[in-house]
Amino acid sequence: MLRATFASLLARKLRLILSGLAVVLGVMFVSGAFVLTDTLGRSFEGLFSTVYSQTDVQVAGKPKIEVDELEGAPIPANVPADLVERIEDKVPGVADAVGLAEADGARVIGKNGKVIASLGPPRLGANWTGESDMITLRPGSKAPTAENEIAMNAGLAKTGGFNVGDEIAVLTLEPKKTFKLVGIFGYSNDRDSIGGATVVAFTTPVAQQLMLGEKDVYSAIRVKAAAGVTPEELRDRIAAELGPDYVVKTGDQLATETTDSFRRGLGFFNNILLGFAGVALFVGIFLILNTFSIIVAQRTRELALMRAVGASRRQVIGSVLVEALVIGLVASVLGLGAGIGVGALLAFVFGQMAGGLALAGIGVPVAAVVSAFTVGLLVTLVAAVLPAIRASRIPPVAALQDSAIPDKPLTRVTIAGALTLTAGGAALALGLSGNAGDATLWTVLAGVLVSFVGVALLTPLLARPVVSVLGRLFSWSVPGKLGRLNSGRNPRRTAITAAALMVGIALVIGVNVILTSATKSFDRLAANQVHAEIYISGEQSGPLPPTFDAAVLDRAGSTPGVAKVTGAYLDRAIVNGTKPDFVVAVHDIAAARDIFALTPAEGSLDTLGEGQLVLDAESATQIGGVHAGDRVSIQLTRGEAETYTVAGIYQDNDVISGIFVPESAAKNFAVPQPFQAFVQLAPGASITDVLPRIEALLADSPEVSASDRSAFIAQQTRQFDTILTMIQILLALAILIAVLGIVNTLALSVLERTRELGLLRAIGLRRAQTMRMITVESMVISVFGALLGVAVGTGLGTAVVRALRDEGFTDLAFPWSQMALYLVLAALVGVVAAVLPAIRAARVDVLNAIAYE
Amino acid sequence: MTTAAAARAVDVWKVYGSGEAQVVALRGISVDLARGQFTAIMGPSGSGKSTLMHCLAGLDSVTRGQVYIGGTELTGLGDAGLTRLRRDQVGFVFQQFNLLPTLSAQENITLPLAIAGRKPDPMWFDTVIDTIGLRDRLGHRPSQLSGGQQQRVACARALLGKPEVVFADEPTGNLDSRSGAEVLGFLRRSVREFGQTVVMVTHDPNAASYADRVVFLGDGQIVAELADPDAEAVLDTMKRLDVLGTVA
């Protein structure tokens, strides 16, 4: 029996390759994700051990606010400058202690007037602490010694095209300041940067003021141990001397911790990649299922003969499953190999994009190997089970009959589909209603997945009517009509092939519906409920929001034609000891009240004095049911916790919510500069007159721009496009596998219909017409799949949008152009998928095809 | 004589393979198939009768010699030219698998014209349909028709385009004798009443007796001919040739 299986495998190389390819691609994605994150993880390990190579022990302040890793790094409290002497004097075994005034957020303005962007690595501003084993000034450079002098790392100088002697404008905690570039430095081993980070080095007092916001403080103290003292010993001695207010760690510890934190971030990233791999493999199951079904159908006589000569049902099932096992095994090996290649390539691209991360050697983690084989074998076997069972049901007498077993009626599969879809819909509803608790995400995902299976099971029933209607679009010619009829010939086959394409497109369209609705809702809110004509804001490009000079707010307020201006500063704070939440420092609360049409529920929204705060009703309940006149404690990023009095509570609305503190409180924010402002024009003033005046005020704040409402909305929703593009790229694999499925189905159909094709050619169908016939069949299948995908995606997106109605999704909007685009693309995909099968069909040898037996 | 020939082969050779494995299927056959005649080609298997038909019909290329359909020389035509010729000037009836399962009987009949983008002449269509006697079955799919009915539909398809020649390859091979007689009778009527040229390959003497002329092939050459044969005469000739073959 086994030998017969292998013989049949070898005789069907094409099917083997095509159905195997789907598994190869899926496994490639899975193992590639593991290889990528493993390689990047080890690269970061190398990076941070370099960063901390000069540090035996580091002393820092405890962060005032701990935040989750995914929300950004916590900002440590500054330590007093005299701590350096205290460590040097009081702790034995210290060779050297150096105060560091270093923080992310030194944004250099390039020669084009725009900020030099970072795709991830920090843009550090620091005090110059001298040359070392690691840092050396390049020839022609000197250290910054005067207040207006800076040095920068060679990588940054290259990116910006800066030379020693240039005037360099830098944005820091303070608005734009201009410095003279006196030094360019590099790192050991002739590196221009460490991991793509940019560094601007000031003199110590300037760095303290601009990067830490205070005089005579450091962000950390770097301590070197004297000979004979281990870093661990020194750490313990310093910790004992300084007490619990400080965080004391060895350089190795810091390197490990930072690496671990990056690894966890990469783990999150890995899970996203694996999610998309899962979609691709899910689609792959459809493809393999279809292939095996067709193979079993074509081998009916052969299998029946085996049964007739004594093979048991179990042996027939076994033979089909062994065939699947071999395909799964070969595909897993190939997929693993391809995955290692893809992982390495992506790691390289990632390293380049991040500005030159030195890559550790490519490694293949055990997880990659295990998952490759588990996934590859499991997917293939699961997909082969149904066809195997069907094969075992072929009666021995079928060997003697000429006619194929007629298709079973679709009743059972339709009922099963309806039940599955109902179950999926119920899970989805449960998840979206928010009643599933912690399992919400999983419930929703399971609901989506089960719904897909349900729709796929219902597809055969839909196939006949939909395909026949769709096909009429293409059947103006005889080959078109023949193609349409062929695509309606085997509804199960057409349905599964189309359903595979449905999955990817449904997900894209679903997300698109959500984002389009979000944009529409946002647009409506801005139009109806924000009474401002000019918006000042920027697009976030790094860990810190884009900000502008606070002086712009006052100047804008006194600009002719401007009635009111309100501005916002953003930071996290701990309010009444709860977990960190956002607080907003507001410029001119009365203007904010008018512009956002806030109505007081308690107290007043007219003024916001020192030590007062205003908040929305929901937040008031959340932080323990406070009322006007109550006292609330707030811990900001810098400074000590302070007590504020509730001046007013505003009613909940769709536009803004949150805790408002006075503008003066922003000095203790991580970034004491505003990130958004809203300008209301005076009656009769024209936006075309006022906008240029506001723009002129922003000349020194290149991170933000002034815009009218539509430009503002476009700017704020631009990241949706990025999200959508990413999803489309990641789902491209699932769609590619679906296209392989179409190729596969067509190739097998062409094989099955060789004699028919021969007949058609004999009675005068030209080669081109033959190809057109196959192409139409292919287009009908792919457009049918896309149509299903658009319909299901719209359904999913609508369900999510409706469920989130209370979260501000006031409008449901459909991305019509995208939907149309996908249908057109599907038609094109159909054409492409048809190329090889069509050529094969056109090459059918007429004589062989019509020769009997 | 040339003008009267619907199809003509001039010194046609067909050689398969080369060297040791070389097989000569046709050895310099010259034959004229007169217009408006029903010709049967007979011979034992391996005699080259099917090869000759395939070459005459533009389904296969010849190694040497010329083939003409009407005034057109086939030899030298490319695939596109041959396809157009088959579409416009040749009708086919095969032994089996003659119809597309997805199309109704009527659609099958009009398929070659539809492929060519032509409309059937309605009068002629009616005449053909009435002759095959399947008017009430036109909307049926092939799977709903009997073997004989399917073959009559195939004949109607071959005739509807009024081709220069209809080639029938063992058209009754898969039919019982009564259905076979219907099909053959229909082919003969198309010759007698409509002046159609029909060339039929068969090994059944009874089928050959419907023809006006029987050409016997043996070992790639024409070995005998009969005009207006009956089944008896055909059988006799076959026996004679068989004896000759054994002696040779």
C-alpha cells in the first residue's frame, strides 16, 4: 500500500509542488518570524553590552511614573549633581564617577529646515564627558567647551551633511536654539553610531538645562570600579550608602535588562507576524483540501480498484494521509530553509532601516524548527482528513463503472455552514459586546475564524447563482461563455478556491471599514463640535510627540483676526495613586471651553488657576468619585506629588475627555511644550488671511504646521494609511496562496478536461480563444472570491464599528473605492493565475485528446 | 476531376519517429474524395486509415506530399490557419466524447458557428434539426440524451456550417445497431439530399455499405476500392485482402 502511495505521489509532481507550495510559504513565514526576532534579539544584546561597556555601576533616580514597556520607557527622576562627590568620597573602591545629563529628544534641524527623523533609535542629547576607549573625536574636532558649542556623532553629521564650523539648530525641552558644531566623534572599531542612535553633546550646564530641564542635576551617574573591586561589590556598597531612593545597577545588569525589554517588544512583534502567518496557513488549508479532493475524485477508479482487490477502508485513508504527510514533511523542510533566508534578509533590512544596527550572526532557534514541522505537518494532515474519508467511502464497484460518482447534494454542507456561521457570529457578538472579559480578544478572533469557515461552507450554495450572474459580465464571446459554464460546473471546487481568496480580502476590507468609519466619525466631530478654524499639530514620528514653542500660543492670540486660542501639553501622571493616565495642561481654559463647547456639570470652567484642575465626569468617577471643591493628588514626570482642587467638572462628550491642569504645571511635564493648538477666528476674519500669519509664527517649530480643518484631519488620519498598508503587505502572503489555489484548481481542471479541449480545438476553437476561455473561468472564480471577501469584510467591519459606537464611532462609512479596487485587482489576479493553465490548455494535442483510449 | 474533389491527397507520406523506431504510417497515398459523395475508408487496425483521416482533416501534419480541402492546400498552414480551416470547412463526428457536457444540444450544434462568430441560417438549421429528429430535445444536456441521440446531435453540429467535408471517425463504434443505423442513415441522407461530402473511417462492413465508395487501406497504401458496395461485397473484399495479407 505504501509503495502505491509513493508511486502515485511521484506521478503527480505538479499537484505535489502546487499544494506543497502553500505549506512552504506558510512555514516560511512562521520560521522566518522566529529567525528574525531571534537575530534581532541577539543583535540588541550586542548593542547594549557595547552601550554599557564603559559602565561598571550606574546610579539613577527612581522614575516618578512607571509605564508599560509598550507605552515607552519610564523617565528616571533627576539626581542632584553633588551626588557625584558623595559617591566618590563616601564609597570605597570607586575609581571614577561621572555625572551624565542625557535624554532622548535632541532633534537636530537639517539643512532643508525639517527635523532629522528617526525610525526608532533615540535622538540623544547629552553632556560631553570626554574621550574614552569607546568615544574618540575625529580629526579637526574639539570638545564643546562654550555654551554655544556642540559635538555630534559622525553618523548624524553624515546624515545631515554637517561639517565642523556649521551653525546647527536643535530642538530640546526648550524651543529651537542654534549652536556651533565644533566636534564630530566616532566610536571604537571606527563606527559612526551605536545602533543608529544620534547624539548631540553639549557642555554639562547646557545639557542639564536643555535635556533635563533643571540646573545642577544629572540623569544618571556612571561609576568605574577601582582595580580589584568587582562591579557587584561596588554596586552593593553604593546602594548601601545611598539608600532606597536610588536605582543602582551594574552595567551588565543594565545591558541585560534593556535587552530583555527590547526582546519583549520583539516578542509582541513576533506574535503579530505569527498571527498573519496563521491567516496564510488557514488559507493554505483550503488549497490543500481542494487539491486532495480533486486528486481523490480523479483517482476514484484507482482507489476503487484497490478496494476491489482487498484494501480496507483504513488502508485507503492511510494512503491518502501518508501522501499528505510526505507533502507536509517536504514542505516543512523547504519552508524552514526559506524561512531562515527570509528571516536573515528581513533582519538585514531592519538593521539598515534602524540606521545601522550591527547584526549578530543568523541563528536558528529551536522554536523555529519545532514550529516549522508542527505547523507544516498539522496543516497538511488536517486539510487531508476530509478527502481521505471521502476516498474511503468509494465503493469497490466504482472500479467497474464508467461514470463518476455524482456530486452529493449541498444540503448537508449548507446546514453545517449555517450552523458554523451562527456559532461564529455568536462568538463575535459576545466578544464585541464586551461581555467576554479577559478573553475578549480571543473570543473575537475565534468568532472571525469560525465565521470564515461557516461562510466557506455556505459558499458552494452561493457559487452557482453568483457565478452565473458574474459570468455574464464576461460571456459576450463564446470562449467567455464556455469559461463561465466551466466555473459553475463544480460548485464545491469553485467555492473552496474562491473562499481562500475571501479570507485575506475580508480582513483587509474589514480593517478598512473600521478605519474609514473612524475617519468619518472624526471628521464629523471636528466639523460639528470643534469651533476652530486653524489647527496647529504635527505627525508623531518617534517616541516623543512633536511639539512647538509655547510662546506661539500667546503670539497667535494677539494675531489680528484671531478670536481665541487654546493649546494643549500632554504627559502621563499618577492621579490619586491610580495607574498612570494622561493629563493635559491647557492654555486658556475659557477658550478651550468655547472651542470644544464644553458644558459644566459642576463648578466652573471659566478659569484654571494655580493648583486647580478641571476634568470630565467619567474621569471624576474613575478616580474615586470626586466633586467640585475636592482635592486630588497628582504626580507628574518631574517634581513631587502636588495637591490640586477640582475647580469644575465638564459633561462627557465625544470630542475630548481627560484631566486638565493649568499651563504652569507643564514645567514638570516630560516635555514642557505644547503639542496641539486650536485657533478660532474672529467674526469676519478670513482663514486665507490668518493662516499665513500663524504659519509665520511656526517658522522655528518645524515639527508642527498650521492647517485648516481638512488638512488637519488628513494629517491626523494619515497613520491609518500606514496601518492599512502594513496589513495589506502582511496579508499579501495569504492572498498569494489563494492565487496559487486558483492556479492549482485551473491546472487540475485543464487536466481533467483534456478531451473536451481537444474536441473544441478540433471543431475550430483557436488557441487564443482557448486561453480566453480558461482566463474567464479564472476571473470568475477570483472575482467571486473578492466579492465574498468584500461582503464578509464589510459585515465584520460593520459589526466592530457598531460595537464601538460608544467609543466615538458615530459614523459607519464604507471604503467604496478600495472595494472597487479589490474587485478590479481580483479580476487582474484571475488573469495572472490563468496564464500557465491557459498555456497548458492551448497546447493540448488535439490528436491525443480525441484518440479513444 | 480536380474541381470535383472536396478533399485531395497527393503522394502523402506520414512517418513517425526516426531511426530504429521509425514507423511509416502512410506510404505515398494519393486519393481524391469527390464532392457530394459518401466515402468510407476501411482497413485493419494499423493500416493507417485513422492517420489518413487526421491528415486530410488538418488534425495532423504530413511528412511529405500535399493535402487539399476544397481549393486550399493544408500542407504549410500554421496552427491558426489549420484551426480556421477546421472551423469553416470541416465538420467532425467522433466515436465518443463528441459534445460539451456544459452546453445544451442546441448550443452544441451551433458551437462551431458561434466560435466563428457567425449566425446559423435559420432555414438550414430547421432542415438539419428536422432531419435528425431531435427538435423536442434541443434544450437537453448531453447527459440527458442517449448515445444515439448524442451522436445525431454531433452530426447536426458537423452539418450546420455546410462544410466542404464532414469527417466521421468510427461514428457508430459505441452504438447499438439500431442507433448506429439511424446515424448512418442520417449521414447518407445528408449526402443524397443536401449534397454534403462525407468521409467516414470504419472497420464495420455494414457501416461501410452505406457509402458510395469504399477505399481499403493496408500497410499505409490503398489496396482496393469498391463503388456502391453492399455489406456482402465489403466483407468479401476484406476477406480477400486478409488472405493476401497473410500470404504476404
